[in-house]
Amino acid sequence: MGSDRNSAFSEKTRSVLVVRLSSLGDIILAAPVFENIKAAFPSARLSVLVKKNYAEAVDFLINAQQIIADNSFIPQYVYPVYCNFAD
């Protein structure tokens, strides 16, 4: 029964935003995690919020649908994952 719940969760998730990859090491080490996120949420749009100077590395290493490069909205010491659910 738990796998049915996980399957429904995966199907209803429309987008995933990963926030604050703030160093090149974070990006390199997190790259395999993005493959797991895409496997768990195959129909979801994957977006990454990253500092501007790392946007090119994210584009090269991670197959995200959207890269948001912004230095003004990077909270310190917070690593949230946000999922947007369909109605």
C-alpha cells in the first residue's frame, strides 16, 4: 500500500525546485541526486535556483528544465526541496 501512495505522490508532483547550490563542490556532489529526483518524479519540471556564477556548471552537469541564476535570493543554511502538486 505504501508504494501506491508513493506512486500517486510522484504522479501528482508538477514541479520540483532545488534551492541553494552555492559552491561548485555542492553542484558536483549533488549531480547524481538530480537523476534520482527525475526518476522519482518523471513528469515533474525540475528547476534549480543557484548563484549566477554557478549557472553554467549546473547547465553542464544537471539536466534541469529551468535554471534560475540569482544572487539576491539565496538563503543561508537552508536546503529546501519544494514540490508543487496538481489539483
